[in-house]
Amino acid sequence: MYLERSNRLFLRFLNSIKYDDFTEAFKIAGEGPLQHKLARQLNEVMDKFREIRAEKEANLHYFETIIQHIGIGIITFRPDGQLLLLNNAAKKLLKVVQAHTIADLLPASPELVLGLQELEHNEKVLVPLQQGSEQANVSLHVIELSLRGDRIRLASLQNIQGELEDKEMEAWNTLIRVLTHEIMNSVTPIASLSASASDEIDSYIDTVADEVTLLREELEEVGHCLQTISRRSDGLIRFVQEFRSLTTISVPQLTRFEVQELLHEISTLMREQVAGRSICLQVEAPSSPMLLTADRSMIEQVLINLVKNAMEAVEEQEEPLIRLQAYFDERSRVNIEVADNGSGMTQEALAKIFVPFYTTKKTGSGIGLSLSRQIMRLHKGAIAVMSELGTGTRFVLRF
């Protein structure tokens, strides 16, 4: 009889857990001390369950409030397109009140729906979004999560139109300053010398005589003006051709190759040049295979350019050193680094180092690093530079 009452007590307790009913209270009147102790402990367990549930509900409410009030749009959905969450910022951005599948977002932006469907884990893309009579650019970032065995896709939306316009204006201002500087450097002497040559010739043809006699010295002066005009015109043409090369980079032809092999090939290619300047070129790479999917010829072009820059940076060092290194970073991405022990760069130079036609060298076009950055962007990678005066310079290619 005692055992039967205890079993019923346990069954009530287990049913409460099964049906998430933590309002049950266990009271036993007229029973022995052991039954009272059992009931008391079961009540304590139920109290603990209620406390845990209340804490979880409070946390859930807290995070739901955050998600609904942040300024970044959040969308979560299943791979089949079923929407799980569309926060207030996303609704406001997309101008929708309610949606059940990502297909319901087609009127807002077909490009957005395509991005939600096709972007891989941790990929980003800019998508156009019509807002009334204006069009905005939205940054779309998609990641995949595993929630209790189910695949869930989470997308963040952020209207970056204002930031893009600011950066675009800044880029245009920088470009206009560079173009103005380079073009005026050529056009001003051309205009001046053309006027001088024209005045010189006018002084001789401003006569009724059919024949005019020029001294050799005077003829040489006019010839010198024309030669200078020709040289500056050629320089202006080269500038335009180099500028055009910045916008005509072809699409990368991706292949899979070993990074170690690439670095040793660069070392072999540059061996004679560094030896002629008594520069030590070190190559450091993992002993195990490091594979990279990229356009090999483009990456070679970037590395050769960086090594040549490093060669010029270490010219005045007593023991010039260039280190070509490959390694995996904390996110298991391939990194290739070109470092030198030169004199380093100022903060002003660092801020402008990737601006087209900006250069700190006595010779050079100033487009090498701009091209390198474009090539890395085409590979969905990045190029970074770290330098301080007196400590050398490091360029890192991150893939």
C-alpha cells in the first residue's frame, strides 16, 4: 500500500514534466514522515523547474526585444523558404507587414530573394532595394546555423546607401585631385611651350617678305620646345593608358594550386634581381600542403609587385631582408605575407598607399598597389599593410 502511494506520487510528478505542467503541488495528509519527505523534495524539484522556465522565458523575451529594436534587419528562414523571423527593422526596410515565405518578399526586391536563396554561408552581397521613387543599396549577409539538427539560415540587412554615397563622393574627390594634378603637370608646360614656340614663329612670319632667315640657335630653341611638348604629350598618353588599365582587369580564371610552389617560383624568378642588390630573400611556408583556389598569374603579378616595392624599400639598409611567408590565420584562411626591414612609412603615406597614382618613390606610376587591391577584391580577399617608421613594412594578402 505504501509502495503504491509512492508510485502514484512519482507518476504525477513524471506526467507534470511530460506535459510541461509545473503548477502541480504534492501534498500528503496523514501519511508517514518518509512520504512527507518525498513530497517535499518533489515540490522542491517542481519549484526548480518553475524557476528555470521563468528564467528561460525572461531570456527569450529579452533577446526578442533586442532583435525587434535593433536597427539592422534580421531574417531567419528554413532552406525551403519558410520564414521564422522578420524583425521590425526588416519589415520597415522592405515595407512589408507580414510574410510567411521569402517568396513573399519578391515585390520588395527580386535580387534580395535571389541572394537569400543562393548565397553560401558567410557570404555578402549588395542588393538594390526600391524605396519609393529612390533606390537604395542594402548589404545582405547570410550565415547558416544548426538548431537541434535543423538547418536555419540567418540573414542581416543593412541600408548602407548613405555610407556608399559618402565613400563615393570621397573617392570622386580623391580621383579628381589626382587627375587634376597629373593632367596639369603635363598640360601646363605643353600650353606654355606651345605659346612660346608660336610667338617665336609669329615674330618671323609677321612680315611681307616671302623668305625668312632663322639662325641655328633660334631654330634649335623652337625644336627644343617641340621636343619637350612631344615628350610631355607621350607622358600624358601613358598616364591615360595606365588609368585605363585600372578598369580593364579581366575576370580571374580560378585554378587550385600549392602556395608553397608559388612562393618558391617567385623566389626563383626574383633571385637574380635580389642577388644583384645583395638582398636576402627568405621564403617561409608550412611543410604540409597548402592549397589555394585563385588565378595563379594574377596572384603572381601581385607578389612580384610587392617584392619589387620591398626591394626599393630596403635599398639603404646595411643588411637588407625581404621575407615571403605563407600561413593559416585564426580562421584557417590562407595568408601570404611580404615583409621587409626597410625604413617604413609615415601614417600619411599609409592612408594613401592604395590611391591610384599615389607613390612615395622617385620613379613609378603609382598604380601597382591599386591594381593589387582590385585583384584581391576580385578574389573576394583583401590586402592589408602594416608599417611604422623605422620598423619596416608588411603587406598581407588574405584569401
